[in-house]
Amino acid sequence: MSKPTFRFTHYDLKELRAGTIIEVSLSAVNNVRLMTPANFQRFKETLDFKYVGGVAKKSPIRIPIPESGHWHMIVDMEGHHGLAESAVKMIAPPGTVRAHA
């Protein structure tokens, strides 16, 4: 089983609700890829995979969670000079605070 030939940072975001915003801060231009567990497995095996995101030329970059479920965030240096330092922050979707009746 082959592995990616470039360095990457993996964040297991666990279960998230649709609409949650993932804010990624980077120290340099890198790829930012949000993917499902199945696609993360394909990424690790260097198979074709699907993701949300792309080249992050500015920081921070914000990516909304498209649907509720388990998600992984990858920051990688494929096609760039080196692996950026990165940090991930989650911003709750609007309407998640409930008022008590």
C-alpha cells in the first residue's frame, strides 16, 4: 500500500453538524482539504479522493461543513515549498444556542 510522498498535517474533526465553520490558519500557502473518513482513507492510500477546499493563498481560510457527519481536515504541501504551520478552530453554526422557554 503506497502512502502520500508529501508531508501533511491531519486533524480528526470528529462528528460535526452541517453549517459548522472550520477556520484554518496557515503560516504559508498550502492545500486545505476537508474530507469524509472514506475519502481520508483513499487519500492515505494515494487513490482518487474527493474533498472540499483547495489551495489556501490567504490565512485564515474558512470552510463550512457541507453535511452533518464525521470529518477530517488535511493541510498538505503537495505542489508547494514546504508544510505550513497550521491551526484549526471550529465556529458553531448559527442557531445552535437554544433559549430556555
